[in-house]
Amino acid sequence: MIPAAFDYHRPGTLDEAVKLLSSYGDQGKVLSGGMSLLPSLKLRLGSYAHLVDIGRIPGLDYIKEEGGFLRIGALTRQSTLERSDLIRTKYPILADAVSLIADPLVRNRGTLGGNIANGDPGNDQPAIALAVGATLVARGPKGERSIAANQFYKGLYETALARNEILTEIRIPLPAARSGGAYAKLKRKTGDFAVAAAAVQLTLNAKGAVDRAGIALTNAALTPVEASDAAKFLIGKMPDDKTIAEAAKLAAAKSAPGADRRGSVEYKKDMARVMVTRALRKAVQRAGGK
Amino acid sequence: MAKHKISVTINGAVREAEIESRLLLVHLIREDFRMTGTHIGCDTSHCGACTVILDGNPVKSCTVLAVQADGAKITTVEGLEQGGKLHPVQEGFHEKHGLQCGFCTPGMLMTTSALLERNKNPSEQEIREAISGNLCRCTGYVNIVKAVQYAAEKMR
Amino acid sequence: MSEPRTDAKICGMGHSMKRKEDPRFIRGQGRYIDDHVLPGMLYMDIVRSPYAHAKIKKIDTSKALKIPGVLAVIDGPTLAKYNLHWMPTLSSDTQMVLPIDEVMYQAQEVCAVIATERYIAADGVDAVEVEYEPLPVMVDPFKSLAPGAPILRKDKKDKKDNLAFHWEAGDKADTDRALAASDVVVSENIYLPRIHVASMETCGCIADFDTAQGKLTVYMTTQAPHAVRTVLALVAGHVGLSEEKIRIVSPDIGGGFGGKVPVYPGYVIAIAASVVIGKPVKWIEDRMENLQADSFARDYHMKVELGAKKDGTMTSLKIKTVADHGYTNASANPSKFPAGLFSICTGSYDLKHAFCEVDAAYTHKPPGGVAYRCSFRVTEAAHAIERATDALAQKLNMDPAELRMKNFIKPEQFPYKSVLGWEYDSGNYAGALKKAMETIGYDALRKEQAEKRKKGELMGIGICSFTEIVGAGPSKQFDILGIKMFDSAEIRVHPTGKAMARFGTKSQGQGHETTYAQIVAEELGIPAAHVQVEEGDTDTAPYGLGTYASRSTPTSGAACALAARKIRDKAKKIAAHLLEVSENDLEWEPGKFSVKGAPQKSKTIQECAFAAYTNHPQGMEAGLEATHYYDPPNLTFPFGSYICVVDIDRGTGDVKVRRFVAIDDCGNIINPMIVQGQIHGGLNQGLAPALYEEISYDDEGNISGGSFLDYYVPTSLESPSWETGHTVTPSPHHPFGAKGVGESATVGAPPAIANAVVDALRHLGVTHLDIPITPEKVWQVLKNKGVAE
């Protein structure tokens, strides 16, 4: 319950933060909301000699549509997302998920950036980033660079970010007409990570067939899982029950979870199928389909 | 490891302390400031017994470093009663038997007082959602909901 | 007793008096153990074994002792110098305080670090290096009891097996015959897994040995402070602890539910540390320690057979249980009842033949057994009979309510002697079930279920009609470590008419400061607001066995009434003296004696109190006080009927409790608001094991469910809106007709919920599901039956 000792730094700018991280190497760690890092430090699972708190760096807390994208600052709190009318009305995939993340108290501290950059397959927003085809913007010693979501997740707690890079923004393409998204999550109780969860974002054409689809799974492997076969399968087809069921089967086949208290491998894989099914149905409905 | 000088405004009073980086906010409150109304009920940030208001939002003070709260405005359960007058949520919990052992109660009071600032007329579902980060073993939650509804009515 | 006899000012029984303890709790001014700070206080933290069974090869404390502020590391050999490395358990087994060379469960205490600050003690624990040699692990109680199994308790010289105890009740041969002669027999294997009560406050203490005075004060999370004091004196008398110089203070306790009855090694180590160092030592366990090492509950493997005639008349019940007790029997059961009150398993039914037996096995797990609001194994007994009853209804294709009505013990049969030896004091089971059915709209629900079933929708209705057994207990049968289970009340009325009342029980949230005051108000007419109630300090409270197993109202509550009546008797003499009449000329109404036929000639209880110190009759002792030690003539038998409605998600197997109606009968009610609160809380702690909570171990003895990450405590969103009601069937032997009630809901809720889920799947041929009924368990059934979404 008591963390091991560490040094704490609170840089006032991104450049300062990057400089500090560069000097500390693998002994340095970014502290954002702290809702993932602090619990692990309290259990003494992993230790860092230096915490670099980016929480007071100005200009990283915003939600705005600009230049063809929804742009969310990495330090935007989950509760801010939850209360945003823009998110609720135009980005239901995010709205669905955010109120299912942990509990309201945690959401008052946890940030979108932390959820995305943590590299924990149990976090919800990585799968959403994959499903919507998000771009992650990072600042490092060489300046800013953009990373596609499907290039971002490398392994358990391992992302494309270098030790001295900080995620600054999440960019989501503005939804085209006749788009819909949804996030379906099954959990054992409030506050727990997903037994299985699915993020779906799709666009229908004028005839009502699927024009574009993104499907991704949470807590289904060591990284968020992009169900590209399932997404490809949907293109050009009318999203009726039979098609949805087939797509869900294909998506679940990509699920490779571990067994734990939340369920056996068999159950979790089948629940991935059920969650994809439900998310697809909802996304289609929101896109103006049946 | 260097120590940090911090200053917080807690229940309206400015307090200073010189502390280790790793000191948890809940320990700053309980041990350095000797305000023991905020409780510790777990070690994995689940139970919410440690809930305080930090810059207007209820948070789990066991999962905040005291250094992160430097310069912040904090309200604990000891700060709810003003000028000898109980906060409506405190009254509500007493009127509606919303507490038994009292251990989760300060956390519940902070979370629900913050809820009523934002939402003057919460439904039962909204109350249950708001307190879903605060565990209680004694009351079965029914009377806590009633306590908050009582307080909401009083505040309207 | 429907309308209160006293007015709102006096606030005796039947009033929903707002709680007198609330003012400090709502202000955050409660005084829980960790809130106490003593001058010079040190902190203790414990190094625990990661292995379920291992030899300790070496403990290297050198790094730890180098940390500034770490003062000492206490290990088994240190305690062995004082013969304190082993201690007796409350069940007369023995338990390690700290091991010498072998650990027997994962998270067992290995050594303790004493430091000047909490954070330093934690660093000290991290710096202690222990070398273990893992040994074979026994986690299966059946394998443990099988012939030829390796002996776990090598410390017991002549032990040739792993049987902690065998206990039975009833006539086996007779029951076997009756079962064989039955038209129909249902047989189910029912496993109630380990669970942990996880009260919001964990356990802890501050041990403070005053070297100059030779006095030990222990502030402690304990539900039974006097028992602890006596046990300490017996166990540590040889190191100079003498009972008149031991003080146990149980201050505000953040929930007990049985988890704060056992004497955990942490307390004893802290006491030893304080005695040796001469400074106060604080030990507060964290949540993971609490879940992983403190007393568990349940872990009963039951084979239940229920026989009946084809018309549904139950004839015979047989239960064979294997109990997993961990490595030692440290459960806090009355000594003659190592399986608690399990023989209440005939429940609410007029069963003429019954037999139950329990074999307790040692395994490499933490010890315990009755620490989750279980009423001494009544949760297990009720689950067995109520699940079996539903299974019987299913086999006979009978409505489960109808089957119960047919078999209930009838009101005219009370006091009812059960075939397993209990004399139920009173009951009206049909009345409670009828009320539950009316409240929930049972017939309409069955219609709805039938229609939904046609559409393939899964909805279930579950009933539980339990009989509880509380108030341990009569001295003939009940003792813990030889100490009889009476309880006590000491009431003192001051000259100005206010009163002080102290008890041998100890509230952990049950509202004793209010309810006991209401009893005094009822008996003496002194306003409850003027009665100061105290518990928990052994220096001042009369001797008692504490609060658990719903015993306070049946024992100390009774003592309170009887002590108050002694006071009233003396006050009557004083009144007669003041009014210059004979006692026979006086009549009593709450708070006042008046002369028969001349009511204007009266003396209030307050006037009598004042006179007790200023104008008492010659030859009478001054003062107005009384103490009573109550030996209950029998236990009390609260009961209830619960009905639960569930809807099942055919895709995920998730179970949603749509409605839950609880009708309880605890006899005469002291404070309806507090009773209802107890029911709400108990229902939530019944929902928890029914659908969410479970502690299990893999083959190496590694725990699953050892933190709130995977021990699923229900939040406000998992918990439904409980609907409660009551009937009142007083206890004929209790001084004011009351029964206990604190654990009724944890007894009644799990079977009701389990029955509801099985009912939802009954048409698919499902007869039983073990709790917790996880969505995966249901999904497995749906898949097997081909009806999953």
C-alpha cells in the first residue's frame, strides 16, 4: 500500500518534460492522471526512481473539431469527456465507453492520454482508437510526430512511444455522413476491466451497405486487437443479422485472451463475439441503418 | 530523495508541509494534518473510503500523491459542517439511516455533496452511478440513496 | 406489539429513533483504531509467505535493519523464547503466531518489522529476504481426508490424519431407513466456496505496554473484548500479563460481521513487541492481508439428500459435509458445536427424520470458517435445505411455494422440538411466505414467466423460507473456550435522572448506543436521549462474550431489560417511601409511579432517582443501579421468506436481480429503522456470495480473490432496490419478546437468488448451480442446452 521512494518532478512545459525523461532513461516514468501508475507503485509492481508529472503542463486539455479531425488533448480527464455534449452527440463510441471506465471517482483523475498510452490491454480507449483509425500525436526530443493507432501498440505495456516521448493529442477523423459507432463492454462488476469488449465504427453508403468498418477488441490479448478480417468482410455488404453474426464470429476468432477470474478462454472468446454483435447492431442503428 | 514543500487549502485553511514525494494525499490529510475523518479501506483504489474533494471534484485521495495536490483546494468531511450547521447530505444520512458502522460514510458524504453541486435533482439511477466508486458493506445502499434524495430536496 | 407504548419523548421500543452514534460519524469524528495516536508510538508491518507450504531456510534481516528507523524484526524463534510462537485458537486447536521453520498457507505471517514510521515499516518489509524451500501443497479437502494422505499437522505428536474434527447430529440409521422408504429422493452436491466478509475497516491494534505499571492496554478491532482479555491472561500469564492489568479497548469499529472475533497473529506479535520494547506498537493490516490471511467463511462441500412422499410431504434429510478449515481450526464456534449451529438444517419444515455430519479437513490454506455474518454456519444449513427444497419441487413438478406451505411447521406446533434437538421458540412460516407472495405479486409473476418461456426469454422466481437460530446461548450447551455464553448489562441512574448503561457486547455498526437506550427507555421511562450507552472497554464494561451471531438483543438486550426491572423494583420502593403508601398501592406507567385511584399522587422515575441519593428509606442502600448477567433459557428463532425475481441475458449469461422482497420476523422490534437497515445490509452481503464473491486456490495454494481487483464486492450498481417488510411473532421466553436479526438476510438471500436462477433454467432440466452463479456458469448451461444467443 506504500510505494517505494522515488523523486518527483513537475515540469512546466513539454520541452522540459522531454528533457527530464531523456536524462532518466528507463528510470523515468510519465505521471498523468495516475490512476494506473499509482496503484501499481503502491503494490510495488515495478519501480521508477523518477516520476515526471505532466499534469500541470498547460494546453493539453481540450476537445475540439479542427482541420477534419476531432482533436482531444492527452490530459483531458475522462470525466470531461463524459460531460462533453460534443462527444455524447457526435462520438457515441467514446461516450459509450467512458462511462464504463472504472468508476466516477477514478474518471475525475484519469486522462484519455494515460488510457491510450499505458499499453494495458484492459484499458478501453485503445480499441476505440483502432476502430476509428485514430492518429496519436507525440512530442519527443526531435519534436512532434504522428503515429497511426494500428502502429502504436507493440506488446504488454509496450507502445511505439520511446521512453522520452509524451503523447500529447489523440486525433479522430470526423465521421462521414451515415456513420455510426458503438462500444459494448461486458464486465463482472462496476470498476472491473472487461471480460470482453468491442469497439465498432462504421460508415454506410447511400444504399445502406457498409462502406468502411473498424472493429477492435479490448482485453482480448496482450495488446488491443484489431479485427481486420471481420471489418473487411463487412465491406460492401448489407449489415443484416446474418452478416453481423458472421463478422462477429470472424472478430472473435482474433481474440486470444488469458483465463482468469473474469472467465475461461472459451467464455471470453464467445463474449467477444457477443460484444461485437451488440456493438455492430448499435453502430448500424446509429448510422441510420436498420 | 528530496523532500518537497507544499501548500494546500484544506477546509478553507492554508496548511503547509514538507513531505516525501511518495506520501499519499490520504496520509498527508490523516497523519500530517491529523484529520482522521478520511479513511483507508483498501490498497487497490477500489473502495472510495478515502474520497475527498480536490479542486471541486471528488477523488480517491489514496491514489493522489500529496505533491500532486500542491496549491490545490481540498475539502474533507471535516469541512462539510459550516458555522455549526450540518451540510444537507450530513443531515440526510442521519435522517434516513444512511450509515451503520460509519467507515465508508465520509467518502460517501464527499461524493454525494459533489453530486448535488452538479445535479440538483438526481434520479435513483444517477445517485447509484455517482456512488458506484464508494463501497459499503453495512447499508445495502438503499438508505444512502434515500439520504441523498432527502438532501437534494432540502437544497432545492 | 404494533404501536409503541411510549411517546416520542421517551422513545422506547418500536420507535424509529434516529441514531445516537451518528453525530460523530457524519462529522468524520469517529475514533477507529487507526485514528488513535499514542506518544512514542511505533509501527509494525508483517512479512508474509508467498508459498502455501514451505520450509523457511533463512530469514535475512540485515538489509532491513540498516534502514534508518527500522528498530527490530521479530521472528518465530524470538517469540519461542517466551513460548508465544504458538497460541490456542478459539476452537481449542493451536495456531502459529510466527513460524519457526515451516509455513502452512500463502500469506502466513513470517516475521514482523517494527519501525518509527508507517512508511519505513513498509520499506523494512520489502527489505527482509526470506529463503524458502517450497513443499508439496494440499488444497483439496477430500484428498486431505483420504487414507494415506501426507499429514499436515506434524506439530501434533499423535495425529495420524488430517481430520480436524468429526461432528454429527441425529439418527443415521433411522434417517437412512426413512430415505430408502421415501417415494422420491433428491440428491445434490452443494459447494459453498470460501468468501471473506471484507468489512470496510481492516483489522488492527495498538498494543501499549506500560512498563512502569506492568499494565497492557490494547486498542483492538475486536467484537469480543472480554474474551480476548481472558485468553491473553491465560496464554501470556507466564510472561507477566495478569488479567487485572490487561485492558482491551474496542473503540469505533468499521464493520465486524464475525471477521473481528478471532485473535489474529498480528495482534499477538504487536503485544509481544510492545512488552519487549516498552512503547506502543500500532499494526494496521492492509486490504490484501485482510483478504488473504484473516478468517474466511463457508468452504463447505455438502451432499444433501431430501426424501419425500409423492404428495410432497418431506420425510427425511441427510447431509454429509466435508469442511475445509485451512491448516488449523481457528473458527470461533461454541466449543460443543464445532460445526456451529448447522443442525438447524431441517429449517422451517416438519422433518421427522434427519441426520447431518461434518468432517473437517486440514489444508494448506488460512484458518477460519465463521466470519461472514453466518450465524455459526446457519448460512450453510439454510442454503442446503432451501436448495434441496426447490430441487424437490422441481422433481415433483410442484410449485415451490406450494411445497413449502405443505411442509411448514405450523404455528400451533410451537414450541417445536426439531428432530435434531432444537426447541424452536415461535414461528409463523406460512404467514411470512404469504406476505412475501402478496407483496411481490407471485401469481402474476408466474404467469409472466410462462409467457416469457414461450418466447425463449429466461426469467426466474426464487423463494427462500429460512429459520434462523441466534442468541448463543444457554450455559448448559454453550461456551467458548469454557467461558459460558451469558451476557450482561450494568445500568446506573444518576441523581438528576439520567442513566449510564454498559454492556458485555460490542457494536460494529448495529446501533447499540440507540437500541439499548430504547430498551432502558421502555422499561424505566427515562428518555432514550438521556441514556448513555457504552461498550468495548474491559476496564468498565461488565463481562460479556461480545457481538456476533446476532446474539446481542437476545442476550445483553435481555440483561438490559432485567437490570432495568431490578432498578424499577427499587425505584418502586423509593416511590412508596416518598408517597407514604405501600408498594401494592402503586401502579406504573412508563416513567411514573402513581397511587391507584389517586393518579395526581405520583413520583416520576427522575424524582425516585434523586431521592435514591438524597432521601432514600432507612435501611436501604443509596444509589439506583443494577447489573444483570443473563443466561438465556433457549436460543431465539427469527425467520423469514424472501422472493427474488431474476432475468437472464441469453447472450452473456448475466443475471440481473429485477426484484427482491424480504419479509422478516424477529419478534418484537426495538427500532424498525435499524432493523430494516440490518436487513438491507444483510441482503447485499447475501447477493455478494450468490453472484460475485469467491476465494479459491490453485493446486499450488495460490489465492484467487486476494484483493479487490478480483474479489468482487458489489457496488451500488450491482445492488438492487431491496424491498422489505415484516411480521411479528414474539419469542415467548425473551424478556421483551425479541429475537436477533443481524444475520437473517445473509442467511436468506443466497438461496433465494440461487433458486431464482435455477428456476429460470428449470425447464431446461437444470436442478442446481453452485454459487457464485457467474455469467459463465449460466452461459455454459445455455450452450449445453443449445439456447445461448
